[in-house]
Amino acid sequence: MHCFDLSFANPAENLAGDEALLNRGEAEGAEALRFWESPVPFVVLGYGNRAATEADLAACEAAAVPVLRRCSGGGTVLQGPGCLNYSLVLDLARDAALGTVSGANAYILQRVAAALSRSLGEPVQRCGDTDLVWRGRKFSGNAQRRRRTHLLFHGTVLLALNQPLMARCLKFPSRTPAYRQDRSHAEFVSPLPLTADTVKQALRAVWGAVAAPTSWPAEESARLVRDCYSQADWNLRL
């Protein structure tokens, strides 16, 4: 598995990069692990989310926080400094568990949770379908996009939190897991007390990702930015 530690200043480029790696996996059979962190805040909607339902669009505009949409499911989150993203492209033939959405969630998150538990010296739990929780509070949300031979599974490990901006830009979610118990964003979400380097090392080890990657799929990423992630009819549809 190749490992990319590659962040872009433009939010659209960061989202497009994940899908470009998935497309490369389908075309070449390659698996990958990528880490990225946006230097600027932005809101990212899950594929099926309604922008006006999940985000306060007026507040986002006033704060100059762009609203984008990713190619995977899941809920709406605020990205930015302190939000370390990991992106896995896995061959579905790697394990039978990857053949279903629920099986893939369990297969991947059990491994991620175990790796982070070892780094913390405390238990990390999987709650709901795709959340990771420490001391009862969520620090990681995850989602997947499936293709014929490969899947993209990506999530955020929250290492720092801009709670005021989150409260301004995100509405209370239209769908919540039972364990949230109607808690506000500030009461529900908490950062993990680890460094980015510690998290990266833990995830590289659990997935056996090598440090030296092949070339980055720059042309495909640029195409996706141009045709999709920079377009209002993609980002603000529904």
C-alpha cells in the first residue's frame, strides 16, 4: 500500500484528491493511504445531504467559509486546521468483509480504533455506524464510496476544534445516532489528545503503508476539481 502525506491549500483539491486515488485504484488495482489537513476552514456535505438543511449558508458566507460536497456518504462536518484526514483506498478482494457497507465499516474501524487505543493507552470505541468515540465523545466521523473493485473509506481524526465556528456554520444534524442523545456540537464532539505524527504512525503501521508512494494522480485530480468540486451545481445541489 502506498502512502501519501499530501495537503492542498484549496479545499476542492483536497476532496478531489481522494476521489482521484479511488479512480486510480479502479484503473490500476492500487491501494493507498493518504493523510491531509486543510489550512483553511470549510464545510463539507455528505453526498446525499441538503446544503440548506445541514449548514447555515448565510453564516458560512459571512465567515467566508466555503461549502463543498464530497463523493461519499455520511454527515456534514467542518474541516480546517486540526482536522487530520485519512483516506484509504482498498481492494474489495482484500477481505470478504469489504463486500458490504456494514462489513467494510466494521473491518476498517475495528483496526483504526485498535491502533488509536494503543497510542492513547485508553479504549476507543466505535459508536453508531461510522463514529469513533473517546470518553463518550466523538472525535472521528467516517464515510465510504464504493466502486466495482475498490472502495474509498475516509474519515477525520479531530486533534483541535474551533467550536465557535462549528456552532455558527453547522445546524443540528437532520439525522443523529442514538448515542448522541441530542447533545449540542460542543457537548458531543471533542478532540483527541494525540499529535498528528502519532496518528499517522499508528495508521501507517496498521495498514502496512510504505512511505514512498508512486506518482500522484494529478491530472485526474485536476479534472475532478474543474468538472465537479469547484462547481456550485455539484456542491449546493439538493
